[in-house]
Amino acid sequence: MNDLYIHPHAYKHGLSESDVFYAWKNFLRKQHRKSPEEDTILTVGYNKSGKLIQMVGRQTQDGILIYHAMSPPTRSVLIELGLKGDKK
């Protein structure tokens, strides 16, 4: 199932529904997290205006539920996705 849902909590950092949908569907990097969170999907993608957005979702019976979205992505997320070196 490819339905995509956004939990209201995902809007707490001021992003719009269209920002989140567009960035999720046009992702730069997406991966499942490692155990014990392997059902969690970590994604970064750009919205239509080029803002990089970090998102976290989970596969449900009804589709993918995005429950976290913010911009800019944290350094640790960029490292986890292999988009930034682990230099301090």
C-alpha cells in the first residue's frame, strides 16, 4: 500500500502538508533504521522551494504514517543517512 498520512505532530516545526508530502515523495535519501527501530523510515528530501526536510515515518496497515518533520535536518540524521562525514 502506498498511501501516505501525516500525523498532526509532524507540523509542530512549522512545515506545511505540501512541504512534507513533496519532500517525502521526492526524497534525497531514505532508509529503514537499525534494530530495534527497523520499522522506522528515516528520510530527507527537498520541498518545492529547495528546503531540505528531515522526516520520520512508520509503515502501518493503511500506508506510511509520517510523524516527524523538521528543517533543517540534524547533523546526526545527515550522518546516519551517509550525507555528511562524522567529523567534529
